[in-house]
Amino acid sequence: MTKLLLSLHVLAAIIAIGPVTVAASMFPAVARRSDRSRLTLLHRICRVYSLVGVAVPVFGLATASSLGVLGDAWLITSIGLTGAAALILALVILPGQERVLAGEAVTRLGMVTGIFNLLWATVTVLMIVRPGSTTGA
């Protein structure tokens, strides 16, 4: 069961988080070119895949529980960073994209998106390295 949960967790991360990071990263550059149709598409990708992305921590917590690592520092750190990334997406990036679509000038959207992507990169490294992990990998 652990291998199935881990497989679902990794697939959900690739399928959901990947498109959000790419689309969110592209949004500021496309906004500077004022390409309305592409902006709308990139925002829709971010919105839809962020909802699908809820599956990532769900499968991740189920996997961690089955491995017995819920109290490990690397996992707790990953959970915190994932929460921070989710808050940045929900409270800054998506509303910022909506403001751009409404015609407002939004500053620092590229910087915030970079921080969002850096958080996900850090979580990915923690999931691979797992400092102090006792699972043998």
C-alpha cells in the first residue's frame, strides 16, 4: 500500500504542481506583452491545477503515515514549506493574476512567483534527501 500511496503522491505532484509553477512563472512575462488570451489561459491553468494540487499533501500525509515518519523533522519542514507555498499561491499569486486580468498594474508578481517556485524546489529536495530518514533510502 505504501508504494501505491507514494506513486500517487509523486504523480499528483508532477501533474498538478508542475503546471502551476510553469504557468505562474510565465504569467508576468506574458503580462508585459499584454497578450490577453494567453494571460487568461495561464491564469486558468494556475487556478484549476491548484485545486488538483490538494491531492499532493493528502497522498503525502497518507504515505508518511504508512512509513511512520510523521514526526520526522524533514517532513515537518516540508509540510510547513508546502503550507507557505499554498498560502502564497492562494493569497498573492492568484489574486495578483486576477488584478492583472482586470487591467491593474501589479508589481512584484514575478518575485513572488519565484519564491513560490523556490519553496517547491526546496520541498522536492527534502523529499529526495530526507535528512535523518530511517526508511533506508
